[in-house]
Amino acid sequence: MASNVAKFSIGSIVKHRHFDFRGVIYDVDFEFNNSEEWYQSIPKEVRPKKNQPFYHLLAESNEVTYEAYVSEQNLLIDNSAQPIKHPLINEIFKGKKGSSYFKLSN
């Protein structure tokens, strides 16, 4: 059983530490929960450890939107105050308050 505590919350707007994209967290895995093939595709010199939270993001980079799976060590809070323009944002979140989104079930 994982004993990790997530640094970020569902609805938090974050940006990647090394790559130019940002997004909103819509789910959290408290330890790595993706395929071994996906994990091994990350270059060894930047491959994160598995025993940390990993976040599912509705992500955007310039005019491209996608879903991303990112380790906690590679995320920072995005303080830009800009909304996320992902097409699924309104299916998962009810709205934005301050610097984060809130879910329909909240």
C-alpha cells in the first residue's frame, strides 16, 4: 500500500518543470500506475522514480490539447491565472475559482 501524500490536488493548475506545457489535474495515482512500456520509453537520465504520486492532466501546449501523465517531481504550480482551454474541461469540472478548478461532485 502506498504511503505517499500528494503535493497537488485535483483541480490544481500546474506546469511541467522541464517541458513547455501546463494543465489541470483531474486524477492522482499515489504511485506509478501506467504501463512498463510507457515508463521505459522515458530516457533513463530523466526517468522519475515510481514511488511518488503521478498526476493525470488535461494538458495544453500552445494550441494543442491532450492528456498527460506526469510525476510529482516534474510539476510546479502555475501562477499565470490563465484558464485551461482543454475541450474536456467542462465535462470534468464545474468551474474555476481562484487558481484552481472544482469538480461537478464538489
